[in-house]
Amino acid sequence: MKTINFVFASITFFLIAGCASMTQAPSTAASSATVSIREWSAAYYGSATAGKGTLNYNGQRHRFTISGVGVGGAGGQKISATGKVYNLNNLSSFSGTYHGVSRGLTLIEGKMHAKLTNGNGVVMYLAGETEGLASSMGAQAFEVNLTD
């Protein structure tokens, strides 16, 4: 049993490390906006996520909800993340279905990174803190809706 746990932990570590470049924001492009998100997720091979956030765009704050499903991961966690938004040319382009990859490991407290892109070409790069007991790495789809 110890061997299986060691192998699982090793594979998880290498998969998370391998996704690092896919979830980092570009260093040269200027962002269009910033976001902060607070969400909760639960996973056992598949995952479900629900939360809310704030978009700071053109000097104004806009609230939104986020909900989603994904594959990969196990456990439960609370996520507090911030990030930059790219290619947001008008507010109406922000809402929609975002697809992307995320990676993270939470053992009481941890870190997460995600890159999400919607059908309008809007891209969110997120980094945050997690609380709980979970590992995540996989594809996800999120529905984002402005509430005001």
C-alpha cells in the first residue's frame, strides 16, 4: 500500500510540474482587466465547482458567478484566486463558457494555477491559495455569468 501511495504522489508531482508553462500568464502582453475569485470544489475523478468573483474592468467592478465541471483530481477544497484577463475588448465578451487546464495540490493549504479561455478569445490566468485536501490536474469547463 505504501508503494502505491508513493507512486501516486510521484506521478501527481510530475504531472503538476509539467503543466506549469501552460498555466502561466504571458510576461509581455498587457492585461485588459483583473479578477478575484472565491470558489469551492469537490472531486473524485470528476469535479464540480461553484463560486463567485469580481472583475475589475475600465475602472469599474463587476460581480460574476462561476460554476463548472471537470475531469481529474480528488478531494475537496476552497480556492481564493486572483489573476489577469487578456483580450477583453468589451464587457459583454467576459460571460460565457471557459475551457482550460488547472493544476494544484492541497494538503491543508496549497497553491493552484489555471488558464481559462472562452469562445470570445478572452483568457484568464489565475493563481491562488487553497484550503482542504485535494489534488487537481485536468481539463475543466466553467460557466461564467455577470450578475450586475
